[in-house]
Amino acid sequence: VQLVESGGGLVQPGGSLRLSCAASGSAFGINAMGWYRQAPGKQRELVARITSGGNTNYGDSVKGRFTISRDNAKNTVYLQMNSLKPEDTAVYYCKLTPNFGAIAWGQGTQVTVSS
């Protein structure tokens, strides 16, 4: 399975970014896809997750600001990030959980929120 992430970058506080993650090569179907992030010196944490059925869950710090969505036909997951804060600065990783087989991670995309 290959995951290709895009959409990271530098944004001012209060701004918005949209991350995309396209999956290919998943032979057993996708159970869930999600976004995690890791800031320097901190553990990787859940940002948002969505199942094939459309159920979502979010990390407490992003609820009400971030929205995860999914295009099953394109095997792509999106993360719309609004009202960004400096504490959202991190490397954001896409994660794919297949119906069977190993979990896959993307290479990560940097999001920096700074004035």
C-alpha cells in the first residue's frame, strides 16, 4: 500500500489548510483512514479518523476546527483544518487500516502555523 500526502505548508494563525492523502495498492479493502500528528518532543497523536462507513472521531484539541472526509471511489481522505493555531504545528501523517493485513503510514507532511 502506498500513501501520498499533500497540502501541508506555512500558514498564519487563524488560517486554513487542506491535507489530502491518496491510497493505492490496497488489495483487501480499507477499513479506516486517518490523520495523526507529531510535534517535536511529543508523542504521535490522533487528529481525526474516518471509517469506510463514514463514522468519524477527532482528537479533543481539534474538535470544531478540523473536518475529515473521504472519497471512497478515489481511496482518498481529506483533512480540512480551519482556525489554525501555533500549537497545531507538527508533521501530519496519514494512516490506513486495511480490512486485512498491515497498517500503512504516509511519509508525513509538515504543517507550520506561525506569523
